[in-house]
Amino acid sequence: MPSIPDWKHLHDATILGTSLEWQTGEVRVRVRLSAAEPRAADVVVSECSLLMCPRHHPWGPSISINEVRQSTRTGGNIRLEIEVQSGDVIEIEGRAVVLEGKS
């Protein structure tokens, strides 16, 4: 049985896609973890109020995550920044953020 992923497992994970369900405001960033047993996981942000996905590649093309940062904003929203190894930073704000492992 695979272990529950930890945020540190996102370093070097591959970004597979990003989706926003407009009605509920749920954002999902699908990734393939780079751990010993590669598998899928979703970063899930509920009640999204901001989603920015630049794709300018200032450091060159890449689909891998460099770093993930979280902070709490005024009003209690959580800001999630996913820095891609291309130099782009995906920014998402919402009420809650979870990392869900997939089998």
C-alpha cells in the first residue's frame, strides 16, 4: 500500500495538468510524484478566488516542480505558489489546500 504523499514529495514531481471547476471553485493540479514509487497525486484548492498560470519559461522549458510555498492571507485564505523549474510560478488562493494521493 503506497504511503500518503507529503508536500516535500512535490520537488521534482511532474505537472500533468490544472483544472478549475467554476461552479464550486475547486482547483486541481494533477502531478506525478518523483518518489521511489512514481504515482499520481492532486493538489486540491477549495473555494478558489485566484488562479494564475503563467507559462513563459524564463529559465527554459520544464514540466517539473522546483518548490511549493504556502502562506495565509488576510481574511484566512491560503496562498499556494508552485514554482516550476521553468521559472514560472503558478499562484492559487482559496479557503483550503490539501494534497491527495492516488492509487
